[in-house]
Amino acid sequence: MIFIISWKNIWRNKLRSSIIIAAIALGLFGGIFSMACMNGMGEQRVRSAIQTQISNIQIHNPNFLKNKKLKYSINNADSIINIIKQYPSVKAVCKRTIVTAMASTAETGTGIVINGINPDKEIKVTDISKKITSGNYFTRHKKHPILISEKLARKLKAKIRSKIVITTQNNKGNLIGGAFRVIGIFKTADSFFDETHVFVLNNDLDKLVYENPKNYKAHEIAILLFNDENTKKLVKDLKLKFNNLSIQSWDESQADLKMMSSLMDSVSYLFLSIILLALTFAIINTMLMAVFERTHEFGMLMAIGMSKIKIFNMIVSETILLSIIGAAIGTLISLLNILFFHIYGINLAIVSKGLSSFGIDSVIYPEVDISFYLILSIMVIFTAILASIYPAMKALSNKPVEALRAE
């Protein structure tokens, strides 16, 4: 009965109820959509890093992580890869030679990290081949090809077929150099990665840095999984099997990614909480107006025997109903917009340089977990109850005789 009365009461003043419902709907739409955008940026950053740079799991010689010297390689890399391939959660595996060097052209030079790869294996683990903006991905090449980024090309003033001289140390510690030809230029969402990483054939790099290339040993094994949810379990299994190696999941090797993802979640919920707090005061103000207008009505109800607890419950019910209606409309609008932009994206090309410094693409795809809507529902109901307490207490503070005299 109280619920039915409360439902009828909120529509006695349609304009006021509509305004507060619209305020709640628009406030929640802004909060949810902003949260979806921030969450989308965080998830895109993680996915981009996994697909383009680090994969789900990386294996190294423990000493290589401390001091990236050629001698700190992984023994029996091929045997280890064959064992890893047996796990059903593994999509692809590849090995790399990692060398720090100086890249120079006739114009200038800069420090780089050389990734010696097998293109046929690497293409199954990372999507660098899909980031090519000019040239090709080792599909048509001459002797000693090299793949560089747009940013590095601008820095070195290089282009397709330009010669780049690589200077580094070989496995004996001697300074050596080799000339490579640019066969492709790529661009990823991470400007720092682009500025420092190049790709060459591992056979070419082996001949350059090893006196005996037949004894080649990988410095890194990258593992791509079908589903990231299996990462922790596989890391645990591999650590038991290869306890002399460093085996890291993506959030261990790139702690900043995990921190960024957690920070996005915290900021999103904080932002939503601020919006709900602001809506709380708006609801309190609206309900206080309704209470003051109905002082005579409440006095009459108390005079004919309605208990104060029922009046209290009626005001709380009215507030909750208003909040639920507004939240439902706001959530629906948000969901439709999130679904639309999750497909077509939001183009932020105007700030692409700033985003790329954080490794975020210029096109954002908002997304929110289904579990968020359950949390939101609880937050809205809690907000409504909190906002209804003061107006309800105000309604009960008057004595029936005084309330009946009110105009």
C-alpha cells in the first residue's frame, strides 16, 4: 500500500518529478559514459601492449633483465618452446634476440633496441605486421632488411631504402657495425616504443653480433595466449617447470600497465561517486520542497492515526522511486551510447600526440563490465536512502496540531 501511494505522490507534481528524474539521468549518463571511456582507454592500452609489444608472458635469463648483455641468453630455447606449445591455452610462441645499439644515418644517430626475429613466427605473436604504413613486413626484401617506426624515421631522417648503420658490441665485447636497408615503416599507439625499437632478421643479427652464429641462443621467448585469463595459471606452471628462468606475465614485466588499469578504475569510481554525491544534494533539496508543501497533508495523516514510521517509509519510497526511474533512464541512454561508440569509436585525433605518449590510440572504444551495473544499482539505492533521511525526519518533526494549521 505504501509503495502504491508513494508512486502516485511523485506524479502529483509532474514538472518537479520530471526535473529531478532528468537530473539523475543526465548525471549518471555523464558519469557512466566517462567511466566507460576511461576504462576503454585502459583496456586498449593493455591489449595494444600485449598484441604489439610484450605478449601475455615473457621468458628471460634472470641476469638479462638486470644487465642486457649478449651472454645472458636462454639455453635450449627451441626445446623450451616445444614444451610450451603443448599447453592448450597457448596460441603462439616466438623467440627473439635483443640487442641495444646505436643507429645512424648520414644525417644523425640515436640509441635503439634491436629485435632479431623470425618473421614467420613473430607474425603469429605480435601485430607489428598490421602496423606497416609504408613498405612491407619482410615479405619482399634484399640483403639485411630493417623495419623502423615513423617516429624513428623522422628522427633519423630516413625513408624506404635508406641505409642505416648499426653500431654495437659483439659477444666478445668488441665494437662492430653493420649496414641495413629500410624495407618497412610502422606506427603503433605507443610513441616511446616506436622511438626505440627496430626489427631485423635474427639470422642477420646473429651474424653481426656472434662470432659463431650456429651457437645462437635467444634472449627472449614471447608467449601469446588465446585468453588472458589463463596467464596467471600458465605462469605458475612454467615457473615450476623452468625454475632457473625469469617467467613474467604482462603485468609483471610492465608494472605501469597494471598500475594504469587500476588507476583508471579508481578514478572512474571516484568520479562517479562525486556525481552521486552532487545528485544527493539535488534530491534532498527536491524532497524538502515536497515535504514543506505537504506539511498540512502529513499533519492530517498523523491526526487520523497513520504512524510516523509509515510516513517515513512513504517519503523514503518516493525518493527511491524517483532515483530508480532516473537511474534506469540514465543507464539505458549510457548503454546505448556505449554500444554505439564501442563499435564505431570516438576519434580523438586532435590530441593523438598526447595520447600516444601514454601508449593510447587516438580512437577510443568505450566499454564497461556487466558487473559494474550491479555495483551502480547498489550505489543508486544507497544514495536514494541517504538523500531521503533528512526530508523524512523534517516531515516528522512537526506535531500534528501545528501541521494541520499550516497553509
